[in-house]
Amino acid sequence: MLTQKTPLLIEGQGLHWSTHRIFSVTTQILILLICMILLTNVIITLGERRLQEEWAAQRYSELQTVGTLLADRVSFQQFRTQMIASSELLKRYQTIPSQERQKELQHNWQVMTNNNPELLDIALFDAQGKFKFASANYFNSESLPASLLNGSRSMGGTEIYTSPMELTQIDGKIDPYMYQLTWLENPDQTIRGYLVTYQSMSRMLKSIKPGYSSINSAIIMLDTQGVVYSGLDRQHINRIPEVIGGSLRQSYPALWRKMANSNFGQFHGDDATFVYLKIELTTQNETRREYYLASYIHNSDIKEKFSDWRNILIAGALIQALLGVMLILLGHAYRIGQGSRLFSIELASRLFNLDIGCIIVNENNRVVTANKKAAQLLDMPLGELSDRNLQRILQMEDEEFQAILTQLESEKKWDSVLDFEELYGCTLAVTISRAKRRNAKGSYLVVTFEDITQLKQSQKQANLNQLLNDCAVPCALLQANGSLELANDEFMKMFSLHNIDKQNLIQLLNNDLDEQWPRITQQVLLQGTWKGQLLCYPENHQSSCLQATLKGHLDQAGEIEYIVCTLEIAPRQLPQLERRELLPHRSTILVNLGDLKDYFHTLDDTSRAHSSLLVMDITAEGMLSHMSDIGQLENRQREVEIHILKSLPQAYQMSHWQLGKLIIIMPNTHSDDAHLFAQKQLNSLNEIGLGAGICMGIASYQEQQSLEQFLSNAEVALKRAKQIGEQNICQAYTRPPADKNDH
């Protein structure tokens, strides 16, 4: 019995089985029992199914063996039929028929049927197919089918005809049989007669089966129409025909559909598990005979075979359930006791074990106890803190420590920030409080340590950043739209600002930067930086322009989050070549086909009618052989775009189409001029090492043509440029409509 060994301060410290606790225990026990029942049932089911599969695999192997032996027996019967047909007694009888020779021949046949239980009868028919005599009287009333007679037969000579399986009554029982027929011919190949041997399939199966399977395992033989011919002499199973000649297709349609759709397999029914195999008894096309061999086992037999394991599993599950119940009860009892003890401890240590370091010091300034955080901050093991001197811990001289004690006597509290970087590697905010003991003389000190190293480092870093920012170059931090976030004193002086609230760099520069800003941010996004000279008119620099450097900082989505802008006074004008290197002519690159359509439709009729379109493929050979090359292709595309923008005529417009493909629309440009422009761009790209693998296709605008058709014509030229291989630029649809032969 769980009892309380420590005196109780309040009733809440006792051991209590609450309603919530009892409900929790009951729920866990029920869940455990349900899980054990379900798990045991699943394991038993899987075990029985595994036993079924093992039986099915074994039976399938046996069925294969039985099928092979049946085919061999039928082949041997054909050989025996040929031997009987070519026997000397039969030839003598056919040459000179007589009663004595017939009796001698019948006696010989009778000996053969007696020695071979599978051979039911041997019969002789004349040339018209009428019965003459046989070794027994089982089939003397039957005549040969007309299809086997000389007029319509397709076999003859030494070939053997094997009939489909049929049923007959022998000794009061229905017995499946098949007969084999051979033609008896004259020297001139005319028909002299027919020899027929009758084979019992049930006897053939009985002679084969005991050596390869269990006596209690049935083998059912069916034809391809579902008629049962053998195998119903064992224990009956539901939905299987009870008599020979019954139809499995009608009695068990689900099983028959499974068998009809495949040559072998398994079927798990409600009462039994079936294994089946299609066999072929003859291989000649004229006498192709296919049958099914099937076997089954009752599900109750599987359960009976698995009963010992089932009992073991149930017993193991019961033992595990009892152990689990005991574990649940003991666990809850332990947690109740622990909760009671922890609650008692928490009453005294709730304030002591905080996220800040805390130690308790006695009257002699010796440490009584400390928490883990204090040991961590003071960089020493928790056990070594006990009985250490507080003055040594704080690394103070006698005068400093005495001043602390004096303040504690008067104010009961002392706090300060101490630098322990060299000693403990941190800066600590220390607070010491004095408290009196209850029911005893004297007092104790509660000392708390709070790590403010990061705060100090942040303050130091902020101070260093402020000193670093206090330079002679105007510098500001911008948002992507040009709004000011921070600015140093030089920047404020340059523009005579007192604060930066609601200030925008575009407005401060007082020029046409608002038109160039999208293009500048585009280059910052692509290359990370932008440098250029801006014509501006700050109040105290009216005769100067500014050399601006913009550096972008991107967020996780790859968009511009902030821009660092530095401004320097520079000459007002730059040589034209240098300006061209710094400022591209075009300000935007259209990012989709819809924007390009809008631009194309805004062109006047004359510009559109005489326009050319260039499609550029910048994908080098083998660049997209792996998914990791996509980033390389994107970087190459940005470099090509920036380089082309620097020399792109003002009227031309560039657009993205696909990854690795660019479109340039050239209004009022003849195809020859477009070709010269493309050649110039390709030479320029080759000079800087970006021209490898680049191909261009050029098309001219045709009357009443849509942008999609225009682009399709240029794509034709691009494909030719790739196919030719000798030149990287080709034209298509660039001649007048009267002569539409492509260049």
C-alpha cells in the first residue's frame, strides 16, 4: 500500500486518486485490452493466411507434377495405340479375316486391358466407321463420329487422334474417359478400318496421385467449359458440383471467372482455398486438349492445423495484457507519489529554480545550495559550488565586498553589473537580497545571476555600427521602392534633412530617376549591385552630379528587401562610352508573353508592318543534362540579358519566353538589319565568353499576322539554326508574300 512518509504541510500534499486519474487508468486499460485483442486477431489471421499460402505453393507444385505425368501418360497411350495398330496379329487379321484370328486378337487385347487398369477397351471399326468387335463390351454400341471418317478427316497415317474427355457408365459408376483413334490404311493409302483405344482418366489420376500428394487432398479435373470429370470422391465442399458432369461455372461463378481469366492461380473462398492449373494433354493443333487441375483445402482444416499456435498466441496476449495492466496501475501510483513529493518540493523551490542563476548563502557568506543555471553561468560543477565563499565567487576585494554587506544591512538589497568575460566568459547582472530565517535567529542571502552577455554585445555592436556609419560618405538604407529607412549624418547634411520620415530617395534627387528606378532595381536583383551617375540637384551641390552605388539584400523569396545606397560627388558628365557601360538603354524586360502582346499591339501600323522578331536560345549543349544545371542556366541568362541591354536600341523590346530563350521585337527593322544586329550581338557575346551554344532565329512580320504566328515563324528559323550547325543565325519567312521561300 502506497503511504505518505513525510509530514503534510497542507492537505494537497497527500496521495489522491482523483476522478480524472481513475478515468485515465480505466481508459488506458480498455485501450490496452482492445489493442491486444486486435493485434492477436491480426497475428492469427496472418498466420492462417501464411499457412494457406504455404499449402497453396505446395499444392501448385504437386499439380504441376501431376499435369506433367498426365501429359506423359497420354503421350505413352498414343505410342501404345500405334504399337497395337502395327501389331502382327492385327495385320494378319486384316489380311485374312477369320473367326479364329479374331478370337486370338481379342484374347491378346484382353490380356493388355487386364494388365493396364487405365486401358478400358480396344475396339476395331470398319472403313465406314461401324463397330466390328472389341476386347470388352463397354463401348460396342457406339459408332465413330462422321468428322473422323475418311471423307472429312484432316489426319491420317501414323497420326493419333485424341478425343475430348467424355463420360460413360462402367460397373454402375460414371467414369470419365477419352479415346485415341488411329487410321488403318491399305498400301494405296485407302482406309481399311479404324483402331480405337479407350483410356480411363480417373484410373490414370489414381495411379499418379498417391506418390505426389496427401490422400486427403482432392484433385479435381475440369474442362475449359467448367464441366467436372474427376475428383468428387472426397469430402464435399459447398458450391462444388456433387456429381461427375456437373458444371462449376453454374455452381461457383466467382471461382470459375478467376480460373477462366488465367492459366494458374489461387482463390480464397469463404469455405475453402483453391489452387488451379491449366494443363495441355496433347500438343497437335488438330487435337488440342486443355483441362484444369484444381485442388482445395477447407478453411476449417487450416484453422485446425493452426490451433496450437493460436492457443500459444492467445496465452501470450493474456500474459502481456495482465503485465500491461499492472504496469499502468504501478505507473499511475508512482506518478501520484512523485506528484505529491514534487508538489511539496515546489512549494519551497518554485522561485529558486528559475531560468536565472540562483544561490543561497548563509551568515558566514558560504554557499549553501545553488541551481544548475548558476553553476552553468559560473562555469563550475554544481557540486563544487557548495561551501564556496561568495566574495571569491564575485572576485571582489575586501573593501568592495564590505560595502555590499553594509548596503544589505541598510537596504536589504544590492544589484550591479559585473564583467566576468575573462573569468567566466560572460557579463552578469547580480542581485543580492537578504532574508530572515523563520523560527530561528540569523539570516541568509539569495543571490541571482542573469546573463546579459548578448545584451552587452548587442549594445557594443550597435555602437560600433554607429561609429562605422559615421563616415564622410553619404550612406542610406532604402526599401525596394526608394523609401529611406536609415541615413548617416553626411546624407542628412547633403539633402538638408532633419528626419527621414516619409522621405524617398527618388524625390530627393529631383530628376528622372523615377523612370529609371524599375530598370535599376532589375539590375540590382540580377547582379546584386548597380553603379552609375545620377543628375541631381541637392541644395548645396547644384553644379554636381552624384556617383551612386546601390547594393541589394534579398529576402528568402529572392525579392529585394533592402538596398544600401552610397553617394559620392562626381563630375556632371561622363564620356559616352562609360555612360553606356553603366546605364543600359532599356529599362525593363517583359517577363511573360501577355506583356509582350500588349507592347506589340501598341505599336503603330507602320512600325508593326516593317518589324522583325528575333528568338534567341542561350542554352549551351549539355547544360540541362541535370536538374542542378537550371541555376547555372538562369545565371547565364541574366548575364546575357544585361549585356544585350547595354547596346539594345531604344525602340527594341526584349522579353522572357522560356527558360533559356529570349524574344526581341525590332520595329521598323528590315530582316537584313535584324541579321546584322544579331551578328553584332553574337560577336559581342563571344568576346566576353558568353556566345557558346547561342542560336538565333529571325522572322519578318507578315500581313494580318498574330504575335503567336510571328513567334512560330521565328521558331522555325531557330530550329534551322540548330540543325545546320555551321552558323548560329538563320532567317525564315523574311521575303515578301509573293515569294514565300524561306532564307
